[in-house]
Amino acid sequence: MPAMPAARRSGSPPRVPTPCRVAAAWLLGAAAGCGVASDPAPALTGLSPPAGYDDAPLTLAMIGHDFRPTYQVDARTGSATLDTGGFQAWLTPSNVSDGTRIDLGKVVWQSLNLLAAALPAGVPAGPYDVTVADPRGRTSTLSGRFQSLGPDTMPPLVRIVSPASNATFAVGALVPIIAVADDGAGTVTGLTAVMSSGSGAMQPYTCPVTGQSPVTCAFTLPAPGAASTPDELTIHVTATDAAGQVGEARAQFGLVRAPAFNSLSPTAGSTLGQTQVYIEGAGLMQRNADVRFDGVPATIVGLGPNSLQVTTPRHDTPGTVAVTITIAGVMVTKDAAFTYVAPPLVRNIIPASGPATGGFPVTVVGDNFVPQTTQIYFGNAPLRCPRYSSPNRIDGIAPAGEGTLAVIADDTVSSIFPNATVPFRYYVPDAAAGSLDGGADGGPTDGGSTGGLGPDGEVDGGDDCPGAP
């Protein structure tokens, strides 16, 4: 008996690939003609927009589920190509039993839940049933879901949302404009804005629109006008719909001259802030002026037509910074305009005590000492014959005093560092202690001229500072 073929011995016939199996493997059962009976029928659940005018064609979005397309299958290679145009859709008048069917053009598959279709112009006014048919001939209908409104007789409603009605701009400021055009169930086909003043006008700005409604357009335009002339700014927006009707909106705003920043004084102050600075320029008398030191807002305490008085903000580190003035949307800047100086700080005094008569040499140790502007005080009495040695040291002669006094450093530019003091104790010497009153040995004790620093930072006091170190 001849041997049986292997396939027969196994008890099962050999499996031969078929076009349907190939398509199913590629398309998960969605190939044309394969397993159609098992595919769910399409279901149309919504339409957008649900109404429209008949002046122009309209694109409809048909929403639902199980919109399953067909595929062109190459049985030889197993490759497949999606056929996005296999669906059909049409309108049928809802209130006419034998109404003429109106086919929708360009029905395109978007996804399992979305189809797009083109509604032609000229659809008579009234309600319509909407039907969609898949490539397998199965249909789904929504009754009375679309309403044709007939001709569009109303122009678009136009609103200028921005700027705010009380806004004021300076010549050259970038004006933020937001315009909205709403044609209801119609479509907006054009939106244009023009900005002008008494002394000039900008070229019209045309917003890109794609035939939808409403349309929102946001853009900026520089305020036109003469730089030194107060004026009025006008924004005029027009919108056109598919029927050629035009809607418009107009708004007016204050227009002021562009600010100028000429100078400021003083040009240095404390890192602690609170320095009074006077700014000179032009076009500065505006309630909405904004002054910033290195980006930090200053407090405006006074203003005139061409000047501002401000209080500086704190600054964490010493250094030279830019100052900016912004008025009505225009910013002017001076780079390296103001120098922040750290206030001096006393850390130690050597010696820490001395006779009440004063007149003996002392060394004050600290930080941020500056020649010619930093002063040392024992209570309210200044250090006599001060001599600047470094940012960390000033030498001099102690003034007379009594009790324990706070030694503090003050600076005419950077002011006083709060609570940064070192105590100095005065005592009354014993008579037997000899000449500790600073007389012949320690210099004068009569509280006369205290001396000071000359232009080079050295002692300037001559004969009344004989005990200076």
C-alpha cells in the first residue's frame, strides 16, 4: 500500500491562502467583500452645522460610528489601498413625501466616526432628512436634522474685543487688536482692519479666514501719527460674508505723544531702595507711566509734563543697571543709567572701649566703605580725622562720649544698613591713670574741628588731628 501524503496522515487538508484571508490579515476584517455580514452597520448621530444659508456651498461634518471604508486589495502581494471615497450622502425634504433627493458631493471618509461632505448652493429653505450610505450599501438616516435657511439677508456682526474701551496708546506703540465677526449660520469670507489717526493711517490688515463663522482674528499694529502730537486713534474693522454683505465696527482710543527719556538724577543709590530719583524727558505726564530699574517697578511719587519723580526699588546686588520708562505702550530705555551701591556695615571696632574724653586712635572694620561718602558715627558724634584704608577699614580718632554708644556707618549715597551697629563703651579714667584724657598725648579734647577726607581720601584737618593713625 503506498504511503499516504503527509497532509493526509495529519488528518487535515493543506490551507491555501485566499484573497479574503490576505485582506483580513492586513485590514483586520475590513476588506471589501470579506466578512461583510459581521461588520456593524454605519450609524449617523449628528451633523455640523445643523443649518445653513443657500447662497454658497457648505461643508458638512457627519458624525457617527462604524463608518468602515473599503480597500483596494492586491491579492498577489497582499497590499491594500484605502478607498476614502466609497461613501454616499444625500438630503431628502422632511415635509414632502416624494421630495427630490439632493446628493451631497465630495463625501470623504475621515475616520470611523467622521465623514465630510459638500452641500451645494441653492438648497430650498426647509427641513431635511440626512442619509449616509457606506460602500456596502447599508444606510443610516437622521430625520429633520438639517435646516436650509434660504438666502442670507443679514450682514456679519462685528465686535472689537481688544483694546479695552478706556485704553490709551502712544505714537508707535504696538496696539493689540482682537476682532470677532459672527455671521450666525452663514460663513465669513473676509475680515479687514484699518487703524488711523488724524495725521496718518496704516495699510489695511487682512485676516486669514477659511469660510467659517464666527471668526476671531488677533494681531498687532503700530499706532500711526506724528511723534509729538496728541491725537485720537481709530480702529475700523469690516467683515464680508458669502452673500457679499458687509458688517463693520469702529472704536476710538486716546493717542498721546511718544515719551522721551533724557536724564535722571541722582545716578546712584542704595541697594535697599528708597532713593528719590528725578527723571527728565518729554511726554511723561501719563497716569499709566511705568518706570523700572533693572526690570523691577519703581514707585512714582510725582509727575509733570516732562518729568517724573520716583522712589527706587530694592536691588539684591550692587551694580549698574538699565532704567526703562513705558508709557501708553511705548518703552524707552537708558542702559547703565543707575548704580546700586550697598550700604556700609560695621562689624568691629578696635579698641572696643575708651575714656570718655575721646582723642585716642580707633580702627573701624566692616564692609562696603567708600572714600569721601562713608561716615562713621559714635552715637551722634562723627569719627574725627577719618582715613579711608579699604572697603573694609577706616581709621580715625574717637570723639568724646559717655556710656555705651552704637558705632554706625552712614553713607550719603547708599544710606544706613538697618540694625548694623557695634557697641563702644566709654569710661571715666582714674586720676592716677595719668594723662589718659587725650590731652598732650592723644590730641585735643575740646570738640573742635573734626577734620575729614581730602580729594584723595587722606586726612584733611591739619593740626587738629595730631593723633591720627
